[in-house]
Amino acid sequence: MNDSPLVSVVVTTKNEEKNIANCLQSIKEQTYPHIEIIVVDNHSTDKTEEIARKYTPYVYLKGPERSAQRNYGMIEKAHGKYVMYIDADMILSPSLIEACVWWMETKNAVALHIPEIVLGTSYWSRVRRFERRFYDGTVIDGARFFRKDIFQKVGGFDENFSGPEDWDLDKKIKEQGPIDLLQSQENFLINFSLWGFIQEKGVSPPFPLCCIYHNESEFSLQTYLKKKTYYTQNFAPYIQKWGKNDPDLKKQFGLWYRYVGVFIEKGKWKYLLSHPFLAIGMYFLRFLVGIVFVTRKKNKKR
């Protein structure tokens, strides 16, 4: 694989000393050899930067929001044919990047959605893991792996948004070519130092498809709703940009799709019905997020 294309993995951080080591270690242990790791830190006050420099010399400071951080890393600093962005609380399964490169080199896609699995043993973490599975490859999802030339051509993330910026990016990318959902099998026998950690966080072997593990093991309902409240502030300009009649936006903000359609399409209703205890929790979270969205809309009209 000496002639294999370079992949630039950009990790955005802010006060992530608890998570950054596992994240970067998972990149270091990838089966694909041609990777550069770029960390773009938003002026952390803990040991995030210090830890990151143990894994890569490419550590930069940039703010004020994650969209600007990602653009800086993926457009200005990345040298790869392909670019990928992840958060510091994410762990890559060991052959993920190899699978992504194979897919992009052999298919017609210009970007990839990657299956994401939420880690955590608490009830709410299990609910989030259950819920996240329904979104893979849908308009609720967001691509993470791109041809750099395409990412650069569309201008990367819109730095005016913080919340729907991944949806906005997907819409721009789709104008250039298809976004696929990665569907490659993981080699379960790969030696990986973080399998034990992943198992402790609620996911047991045999481990799933090539994926991103998202460590939400310290799930807090209050923090979750606070984050959702913050993200809703940019929904109005996003809707204004693309128009409320856009078919993707109708799904992203429509009651039917967000509460029913996405959970039953393509045979997913079988998985929904097979886990009623988790489904109840999921709809409770969806109900709370809906209240947050409606309340914010009412407050803005006053």
C-alpha cells in the first residue's frame, strides 16, 4: 500500500483531556498506514494540547467554533487526498480508514456516512445507542469522510452555523456527487488495545461493522438538552438558506419523519418493536427535544 493515498484525520478539541488519548490512539492503531493526524484545539485550559502532542506534531490553536476549527484543519492544514473529521470523544474501529479508502477508490462516492455506535452502560446511554442506529445514512446523519478537493470546492462548513452545519455541508456535497453509507465488515481478530475499553462501555464482541464509537458513557440529560438548546439557535438561518419546502429539510424538521418515518423505513420497524423498553426512552428524549425546539421558536417570536 505504498502508493495508497494520504488520509488527513482532523480532531477538534476543547478541554478534552479525558478523551483525547483514546481518540488519537485509535487513529494510531489503524490498519491503513498513510494517515496524518491533525488536532485543532480551541484554546483548552486543561492538558488536552499536551496530550495531543504526544501523538502528533500537527497541533494547532483555532476558534471560535467547531466549524472554523474543522475548516482550518481540513482545508488549510490537511495534505491528504481524503479528509475526515471526528470529535475527541470518538474512537475509530481499527480498519475503518482502510475501509473508507477502499470504498472511495472503488465506488462513485465523493463522501461517506459512517455508522456510529454510542458507548455507555447506563439506561440513557443504551437509549442513545439504540436511537443512533436508525440515523445511519439518512438526512439526520452527517458525512465525515470526504474527497478533499470536493470539500474545498464547496467551501467546507458554513462558519455561520453551529448545530446544522453538518446538514448544510451534506446538501452542498450532494450537489457534487453521491454520499454513500459505508458498509464494510470489520475484521474481529485485529489486535486493538481499546477493545477492552469499548467492552467496558457496553459494546460486547463480536464487534460491529467498521464504525465510529462515540463515548457518551457519562450521559447527562441536563447537558444533553442544554446542547440541543444551543444548536437550535441556527435552525432558522439554515431553513432560510435552503427553503422550508426543500425535501431534506421537510424530513429533518417534519414531525412525521423525525418521530415515525426514520424509525420504520427500510424494515427498521422490526428493530424498533424488538426493543420496547429502549424505544420508550428514545421517544421520551425525542419529546423533550421537541419541547426545546418549540419553546425556542416561541421565545424568538416575542
